[in-house]
Amino acid sequence: MNPAHIAAAALIGAAGLGVAAPAAAAEVDPDPMVAGQRVRISDEQECGAVHGARAASKLFGPVALRPGADGLTGHARVADGAAPGRYRVTIECTPGGERFTELVTVRAGRVEGLTATQAAGGLALLLLAGGAAYLLRRSVRR
């Protein structure tokens, strides 16, 4: 067989393997997400034996990833003003080292939490109900 044919076959085979191999990526959970939601970011054990990495996105800024049971992980809160759309999340294993990127989706809506006013109102209702029960119990005993 001609050496040029062998080289061409080897290049085509290597290119086929490269296309078939899954690309390494960051993992952000949950996806899709909404503004104000807490997310978990993981390197899916792609960074190897490094002791820390950094994730960054317009959604939450830089986040330090620390070693855990499932590789390097960290948590962040999606910005309250994040508009619906697709956003890039990039993990850098070491400064200037290997990078992995994932596209995540922010959908319309936001995570609503309990405000201080709502908590105070709930506590007031609880105290009112407790006071009413106490007074009813006292009046029944007489």
C-alpha cells in the first residue's frame, strides 16, 4: 500500500475518533434555571488531580471550585436581574490551564423567597391564634 494512502487513512481514522469522543464540559445543575436560584457547578472530574479550579459566567461571576466526592464543585446564585436566554459557564482547571464550557438556559421567572415582612406577618398570625386558643380555653373552664 502507498505510504500516502496509509497516512490519509490514519488521519481520517483519527478525525473520526475525535468526532466520536465526547467533549469535556462543565456541569451546572439545575438547568434550566431562573433568576435568583442557587446552582451547583461541577467539573465532572475533568480537571484531574488539581486542588481547585474556577468557574465564571455572566450569571454569577467567578466561583471557586473545591474538591468533593464528585470532583471539583462549587455553588453560586444566579443574578436577580438575569434575563431569559442562553449563557456560557466556563471552568478553568488552573490559571491558564485547560478550560471546559457549558451553555445553560435561564428561563423567565425568578425564585421567590420569604421576605422579612411576610415572616413577621406569619409570626403575628401565629401569636394571635395562640392567644385566641388560650382565651377560649380559659373561658371554657369557668
